[in-house]
Amino acid sequence: MSRNEIRLRRKRLSTHGSDRFRNYGFVLKSHEQNQRLKKILKVFTFFAVILIVVVLMIILFRWETRGTHKTPIENSEKIQTIP
């Protein structure tokens, strides 16, 4: 006999085996709720990460455009005031 068969026979003869499955419906319902919660958490996290990346891209794009517009305006004003 292999080690696994001996372990299975021991569990079959022990009283703890029947205790594990006494409330199988409750365990199954709890497991389904946990799986649903994990799935919702994954979707929410994925959505939050995408939202953060998009917001950062928008901020960087606006920051870039604001920086490029100020430089030519400042240079043209300096040129006009010097003469």
C-alpha cells in the first residue's frame, strides 16, 4: 500500500471525516460567496488601475501642452519689450 492509500483509510475510519461534511450546504454557499467577492474585488481593482493610468495620462498631457504654450509666448513678449 502506498502512503496516500493509508492516509485515506485513516481518514475514512476517523470520526472527523463525517464532521467535515455535516454542513456541506453551508460550506458550499460560503465558498460561492467568497468566490463572488474575490471576482468583484478583482474587477474593481482592474477598473481602478485603468482609471488611475488614464487620469495620469490626462494630467501629463495637459502639463505638456501648458509647458509648450508658455515658452513661445514668454519669448515673444521679451522680444517685443526689448526694442
